[in-house]
Amino acid sequence: MLVDLYLFTDYENLDRTMRFDVFRLDEEVGRWVEVASLGEWVLFLGDDCAFSASAKDLGVERGNYVVFRDDWLRAVRVANGVGVFDLDDGRISPLSECPGFSELFWPPPVWVRSH
């Protein structure tokens, strides 16, 4: 998988995550192809690692999310700087506002909120 992160830098020089685009490698043609949905999968992006897990295994309602560390959320003291991007509607929410995830990862593990 390849993930593009789109940032907006505000007047205080804080990078705010705006969206993610997710791609998979089509090995037959040797190209990255955009993925419209992760299906039941949740992608976790940390500073030093990334992994995915099924929503069923996590005990959350559904997949198609990217969980990530966000400097802007941290700067405004929201949810320890951890965001959840919904590929269905393109919205970003603090981890604390996402049922299932906030119970699973509260407080967020150090690999998500470090640096």
C-alpha cells in the first residue's frame, strides 16, 4: 500500500491533515492504482510503523478508516493528536469522538502519539 497525505499549513505553521489517498500496487502492470475503499480494514499509520487490522478483529462497527497521528490536533489539544480519517465521506475526527476506537486506544499507544 501507498498512502498520500495532504496537508494544509496555517498561519502558525501548523500542518493540518486534510485527506488521504490510498493506493495498491498492481503488479501485473507495475502501477499504483487508487483504492476507493479499504473494505473491512482499518489502516494504522504511526511515525515509525504502519499496519492494518480487520474491523471485526478490533471489535469496531466497520472498517474503511485510517488512524493517524496529527500535529494540528495535538497543537489544539484534541485527542492526544490522534485522528481518524473516514474514506467513505472524507471526514477527519479526533479519536475520542469515534465510537469503538476511543475505547480500544485510549490513551493512544506511544507509537501513534510519539515524536
